[in-house]
Amino acid sequence: MLTYKREGYTHKIIMLRLLYLLLYTLIATVAGAQQITDAAKPYVKDRLAAAITTYQTMVEANAWNTFPVDLLLKPGDTSKHVTALQENLVLTGDLPLENAGLQGVYTSALEKAVRRFQARHGLAPDGVVGPNTVVTLNVPLTQRLWQLQHNLSLWDSSYLAAPQPYIVINLPDYTLQVVDSGKTVLQMRVIVGKPGLKTYPILSELDMLVLYPYWYIPKSIAVNEIVPLLRRNPGYLARKRMVLEKQSATGWVRVNPWRVNWQSIDASNYVYRIYQLAGKQNELGHVKFLYANKLPQYMHDTPEKKLFDYPNRAFSHGCIRLEKPFELADFILEKGSGYTPEKVKALWNQNKPNHYLKVKNPLPLRIVYFTAWVDEFEQVQFREDMYGFHQQPQLSAE
């Protein structure tokens, strides 16, 4: 057993460890009671309910520490705040009791625990206790408990059971998972809408793919982003392999962008449409995924791969960009349409522009908004409420 300079610290950290063991035992018991087909699924309601029971006990223990907002800790540092950090991470199970070692020293074991804590909260797992990690550490356990309870209250309306295989995208986690045979068979990072251009949760079916798609630019993007560029240089369209058309009595006709007075064009008189041809520059990449939806939102490939390296990926105009679009397309065509791998390869090799392919047996799609859940590895996960959908009510002062 570890010994410390302060006996009280030994007693406290053992108490915190016991509380964590309660957390682990409750969740593990739930997982063990589930059928094997449920235990490996990424989102399971009973695991979340078990975490709530444990967090209620953690709140009652009143053992959570907070930290100065300007705190900065790196491996090898010494600080009076290390002890409090260890206590928190032992309580959450990120730091094993036997690794809660030298008082005041930021050890490699503590760094590993911080990385685990960061990953569970959607932060970049760099092992440095900086501004974002301090803000997360300073969230009261009462708020975490409310977060768990609120997500559970929304579960049945957000996550209807679906036949497998199915696709689930958790927006605050920026992650897509394909679930088949009771487990995740494909996982990837995604980019979703900016807070001002939200991607909305939906229960739908993915029923159409478009190989080598054209990008028909929405009017809002055309007016607000493309037209200002054309005022300076109408040659922008040719450089980006874009086509300009104008609506007429007989349909859409191609127009020379150099013959348009772009200085006079705004939202009130924009009667054009712009689309981008298939190719390496196309903003939709090489494949688009369509699902029944009242909004002009869909999933697609992207040439901007570097954006997937960011931990928070709310960069789009509302559509969902995929890290592994080809793997998803191949899976859907094989599982949903019954194509052989050879047939799928032949479809790609046709290089047919804007090639629509209906999925014979559409795959259920669940786009959800969970800011708290327990994953298939029995880890309690929290994410930022980036759209403000889960705002905790403020108690009024009496």
C-alpha cells in the first residue's frame, strides 16, 4: 500500500478509489447482464443509467477539486495542485490508485491519466493541463450528473432501435460508426456544421449514393461567398471548374460569367445557379450520401483532409464531411445493395460523373446529439454542447 506524507491524504484517496470501483462495478454489471450483441454497441441506455447512479454517489461525497484558471502543468513539473489533480483522476478512474505517487510531482503516470481524462471529454489528449483542461476539470459534478440525466431523458426520442447494420453519427463527438452484428465495424471522424449553420439530429435512412458528384452550390453560399469573388474576377469559376447557368422560360441555360454585371447582383436579383464539375477540386470529393431529410443536408467526401486533425470539427455549412467516405460507400453498396466487391470496384472504375446509385435496402441512419454517454469500453464520455441544445436550467434565487 502506498504511504504519503499526510495520513489524511491516504484516507481520502482510498475513499475516492472505492467510489470509482463502485462506478466501474455498476457499469460492468450492466454490461455483463446485457446480451453480447448489445454489450459491444457504442450507445446503450442501461450503461448510461448505471453511470447516473454512481455520479449521484460521487456528488454526495463532495470530493471534487477545482483549479486556478491560469494553471499550467506539464510532465516533470512540481506544483501544490498535483495532489488535488490526482484525487480527481482517482475518483474518475483515470488514474489507478497504485499510480497516485509522489506528492507534488507531475509524473508520467499522471500524464497518462490526464490524457485519458482529456480523451473522455473530447479534448486533444496532449497530457498538458492547460486552459481547456482546467475549464473541464472545473465543471462541478452536479453539472455532470445533470448532463447524464438530461441525455437519458432524451434517449428514447433520439435513438430508436434499428435493424443492423445501421449508421450512427454523434454530432458533439464528431464521429460516425457503422454497427453490424452487435459491434462497430467501421468508425471515422466527421466534420459537422458551424454553430451558426447547424447540422440537425434526425432519424432517417441512407438510400442514395452519388459517385463523382457535381456540387450544386446553395444560393446562400453563392450570394454570400462566390458573388463577392466574381466581382473581382469572373475567371474564378473557370479556375474552380464551375459552371454558371441562368434560369429561363425553357430551363437552365449556360451563361458567360464575364458578361454579367456582378456589381449589381445580390440576393434579391440572383437568378443563377452555379455547380462544380466532378474532379479533384470538387468540394464534395468523389462521393455523396443522401438520406431522407427536409433540410438540404447530406454526407460527402472532402478534399480538405487536414481539418480532420482538429479535436472540435464544426466547420461546415451544415452537411457532414467524412474521413473515410470510400470505405463507407463500399460497405453500403455491398450490404445495402448486395453488390460483390468486384461489382463495386467496377462502378468506381466507370468514372461516370454525377452517377446516382439507389440503395436497394436503405441503411438506418441515426444522427444524434449526445453530450454524455457510456461507451462500449465502459468509459463515461462527456462532450461540449457546441450548439447549445443542452442548457442546464438556472435556479432562481429566492
